[in-house]
Amino acid sequence: MCVPGLFQTVDYARYMIQRVVDLHGLPDDVEEGVRKRMERRRVLDDRSREFQTLIWEPALRMRQFPESVLFDQLNDLADSVRRGRGGIGIVPLDAGLTTSPMHGF
């Protein structure tokens, strides 16, 4: 569970990608992955677009890396909302679900 890639900061993305590399013993191309993720993120600066996204509350609480990384990520999400080109909804931990959430892939 994590913040969607499009909204990830550099450090958050680095930790998330590194975890996958370490878990699966993949070639260490973390910095290339971070660079590509940040390139995609530029779409958030396109004033002709509006974004609506949902994030599971645990993604905003899980301590998978240093607190400073999570703090910066949360501040960045708040800045995204303040820019006024969309919204971010939070699915709370106590939300009643009629089906199990599926992965986006």
C-alpha cells in the first residue's frame, strides 16, 4: 500500500522502488526508475488537466521509511490539493467494503 506513483516525491519513490529491487533481487536501476517517475509527475503541472484520485488511509500512515520522507510526502500531497487542479480523496480505515480492493495492475 502506497501513495500512487504519480504523486510520489523523489525520496518516497526511491524508497518504494528500492524495496521492490531488494525484494525480487532485480538489477539496481533505482535512480533510473526514480527519474522516470519524476518525468511522469510533470503532468501534474499541466494547467489544462485536473486530477481526482483516491488513496487508502494506511498509505498515509505506514512507516516504511524515515518519518521525514513521509512528512515531506504528506506536505507534497497537500500542496497538490492547494494548487487547485483536482482533489485527493482518502478512503478511511473504517470504510465498509463490499469487495476486496484489487491492485491497479
